[in-house]
Amino acid sequence: MPALDLLPEDYAVCRLPAGSALPPALVDGSAAKDAVVSVTWTADEVSVICRADRVPDGATAEAPWRCLRVVGPLDFALTGILASMVAPLAAARVNIMAFSTYDTDYLLVPSVRLAEAVATLGQAGHPVTV
């Protein structure tokens, strides 16, 4: 079972109106240096996951969340990685946001539920390095 690393900062899940430009502060070298930024454009919205101190101006944001990164890179042939983490968290009634990159998967959990999420993941065989 894959292990996870807890990233040190609080994160936010943000929504911008459809067609919004990505704020330059999210993609300059200082923002991306040690943090994760994920952007998804759709016809209905622009969703941004970023450090809580980098929420774009004018965005609707939900914070604080903590970010757990699955230790990777993960092979594309692997199946059920997210399911093996999400199912025990769902059973523990810990809400999550999940997203993936080419190399790995990420889980966001509410900061107030972090201890419970870490314990639940550990019991499910996914140790978390804090």
C-alpha cells in the first residue's frame, strides 16, 4: 500500500468564473517552489487548488485544507490506489477532495479532520509522514 507525505501548509479550494485568467502569482517561481498548484478549466468555472495564502483575488474559496501526497511516482498500470484511501476515509466520514498529476495522487482533507484522516489512513495500511 502506498505511503503518503503531509505537505506543511494549509491549502484552499477556489473557484473563479469561467474564462478567468490564471493569476500570475500562482505560476511564478516563488509560488510553485515548494507547493502544489492545480488548475482545472471547464466551460463552467476555473478551479484552483493552492496554498491558502495564495488564494486568487475575487475567488470563492474553501479553506483550510491539508494536502496529502501519495509517494510516487505511480505506475499507470496500478489500479485502485485512490479507492484504497478514499473508502476508509468515507467510512470514517472524512470528506476529501482528490486530484491527480502525471506522477501521483493527492488528497485534501479539512484541517480540522487531519488527525482523524491520518489515523484512518494508517489503519488502512497507508502510513503518513508528517
